[in-house]
Amino acid sequence: MTTQDHTHIRPWRAIDRRKSRQIHVGPVPVGGDAPITVQSMTNTITGDAKATLEQIRQLEEAGADIVRVSCPDEDATAAFKTIARESNVPLVADIHFHYKRGIEAAKAGAACLRINPGNIGSASRVRDVIQAARDYGCSMRIGVNAGSLERELLERYGEPCPQAMVDSALSHARILQDHDFHEFKISVKASDVFMTVAAYQMLSEAIDCPLHLGITEAGALRSGTVKSSIGMGSLLWAGIGDTIRVSLAADPVEEIKVGFDILKSLGLRHRGVNIIACPSCARQGFNVIETVNKLEDRLKHISAPMSLSIIGCVVNGPGEALMTDVGFTGGGKGAGMVYVAGKPDHKQDNDGMVDHIVALVEARAAEIEAAEVKKVRSLEPAE
């Protein structure tokens, strides 16, 4: 029995997701009963199609469902046509200041247009972008940021605040709705965790469209991960959120990794190996930290959802191993116990332990993938 199987019989771990209508970003469903998607954004010069495509492929390999690409100028939207044609994941064109870039990106193959209502201009220009999205089959994201709210809202509230962000989002949602355009999602992001969470909580009760979560400009890898985990984690735990982006001043691939780790920790989505490891102490029968670092590097190619426990001694090791696909618990005299499917299976010397565990995990991953293929085929209609 895998970790996912256990999750289904633990009602105290269940998250009741907010009911939202479903839209599509290209072929990827967002909202409704669809899995929560994980996004990132390229940081290459978009006009350099080769470099941008290479980064998109790295993000795809890391598991990205959707990738956002900034389109600040005509060179970017010209290159976007090539980028969109060759990308295997749907692309969101990020539009700021100039509405014509949105129209050009829609023509070039964007699956979704992200606009910042506070920057894009008049209602008529927004309407032109709506028509382009309709004509070329794009969905849209209304992207509200605390740092770029409309002047009228700042004058009314005196400063950025959750209510101002929600008012901005709803006013622009009404423009889309008045034009009978409903393929949109909304984000209300701030760099302040409290402001962000409050805004999403208010917005979730005011409209039924999918919500894109994020703590904008969260910071560097470590601090940004902490802020994003606290903010988005609390919202996801409350059932709010249909797609997420972790905004880090780091390699965009790290955003995908952190995003999946957040979802994994809440039992909302599983991808790759979830390593459960003790922090180590004087009782450890082997070097836990060194071993875990090696295993993380050696197992990063695995996408099948599974769990691995690496515990330094027998105090908690056997109990943790009960809940994992593969486990190793340190013992004495240079050896430990290997657990398979929650049961003690055989002993293994510490020397060669990493290679042995990698082989076991790869074998288990192959079984999981084969079972998934069999399941999919069983659901296909007979010819």
C-alpha cells in the first residue's frame, strides 16, 4: 500500500476544495475537479527564441504544467510564434502596459493571456484583448498585484489592501462577463503574506472562477520558499486555489520543485519521490544527511508518485517505514533494515546502501507507472 492509498482512508487529512468552474489553458484543465496545476515563468529574453525554448524544456522536465512567458515588446511577440509552436506545454503570454502585445500574442499561439488591469489601459483596450482571446481560443488571467493597483482604488483606500485588490479583480471580471467571456481565472498577489491570504479568502467567496495562487516577489530560494509555503499552504489547506506559481529569485526550475513539494505535503498532488528523513542525531547508524542528499540527486529523474523513508535509528524508523513504499532504518554494526511496502524485507550494509535503495525505488517506480498505463488502457473504449 502506497502513501496515496493511506491518504484516502484518513478523513482528518481530507481537504474540501472550493468549487470553481473549469477553464482550459490549451489542453490543460484548470479549476473544477482538475488537479491543481504548477506553473513557472521564463526569465530569458523572449526575443531569443532558442534560449527561451531551452528553459521551457527544463521546466517541462521538472514537471511544469503551464509556463508563462513575458511579452514586453514586438520582438517578443514575434519570437513567441516560434516558441509557442515548438513548446510541449501550453504558454501564457504575460502582457503589461501595451494591449497590442496581447493581441499579437493571441495570434502567435498563446494558450492564455495574462493581463494586469491596472497597467493595460482603458476598458476599450481590454475589450480588444478579449476579442483577440475569443478569436484565437485563449483563456485569460486577470492578474492583480498590490504594487500596481489603479489610482482610483489607491485614492479610495489610501494604500494597497485586500479589499482594493478584490475590487480591482471583480471590476475587470465584470468587463469579461459583460462581453460573455468566461474563460478566465484571477490572481490577487502581494509580497505581504497576510494581505495576499486575506485577498484570496475574500475573492473566493465573491466569484466562482478558478484562482491562480502566488505570493508575488517572495524573495530568494530559502526565504521565498518559506513565504510561499506559509501563504499558499494556508490557502490550499482551506481548499482555495486551482493553479499555483512560486515566485522565487532563483532558477525557475526551483519554482516547480517547490510547488510540487507544497502540494505533496498537503496530499493534493504527488509527483516524484517523497523522502521522509530524520534530522539525525547521535543515535544514527549511518550519515543520514549525506545519504539523503545523494538520494535526492540520484532520484530526481523519477516522476512516479511514491514515498521513501530514510531514518537513522530504530526509534522512529520502523514506524515511518510502515507508511512508505521503500524504507531504510539504521541499525548497528554497519547495517540496517530495508522495508518494502511497509514491511521489513532484508538487511543491507551501509556500504552500497545508496545504490541499493536507488535500484529498489526505480523498480517500484516502474511498477507504479505500469499499473497506471494499465488503468488508463482499461478506461479506453473498446474498438
